[in-house]
Amino acid sequence: MSMVWPCPLTAGAYASMGRAVQVPRPECPSCSSPVVFWSGYWRYVRWQERERKVFIPRVRCRACGVTHALLPAFTLVRRLDAAETAGRVIGQVACGTCGVRPAAAAAGVPHTTARGWVRRFAARAGELAVSFSALAVELGGEVVRPLPDPLRFAVAAV
């Protein structure tokens, strides 16, 4: 299982620090017990058209025995590209600024990768729009008014 933590560093700064990054020690999301650091693994993140090797620490819950990877907020689960890159491409395509190929070229990613992001986002747009709208209200933000196009509504809510 993976947990995302709000990392204030960019992918480049995080990669340059290696294993020295100070990572918070969360509670287990399965049982709310304290966790202990449990090794980790190296993976690549593509950010600003460069691949960087980053260390992903793992934690283990002593109570339930479950291990969790602690992903910095700029990464995506099982994806090479940074969240910022995927979000920029999806936003451009969903808002009608450009098509998938020009957005992918501007971001420096293969168009097939960008097409996959847009398709997956479009398939879940309605659910994402409602979830992010509810979260905005819960956090004290403004109500996001539904738009006729679910894709644009989802981007506006995010």
C-alpha cells in the first residue's frame, strides 16, 4: 500500500538529497497504530524532461504488520512521470487549450503516455469532480459549480 506525504521539495531537490530526506512518521492508515521505518526502495521520476532516481522509504505497522511506501506528493503510484507533468497535460487537453500530441510534446512525454492519462481522467471525471468539490467545501473553499462538460468540471474542481 502507498501513502502520500506533502513533500515541500521539488523532484530535483528530493533526488539530490538521496536517503537524507526527512520524512514524517505517520500512523498506520489501516489501524491507526504507530509505524516504524522499514527500509525502502529506489525508483525513477521523470520531471522537467529528466529522469531522477529517488528513494522511497517504507514503514511497517507493528500492530497489523502491513507495510506502506511513503510517496512524496510529486510522485504518482506506479507511474514514471511526476504528478505536476500529468496534471499540466490533462488540464491543457481538458480545457481545450490544445490536443494530446501538442500537450505531450510541450511536457516532454510520449503522446501515448499523455493519451493514457487523459483517457483515465476522462473515464473518472464525474466521480473526481464530485469528490474534489466536496473536499473544497470541507476545507472552507468556494463551492465549485457543475459545468456541462464533466472533464472541465473535474479540472475546475481539482
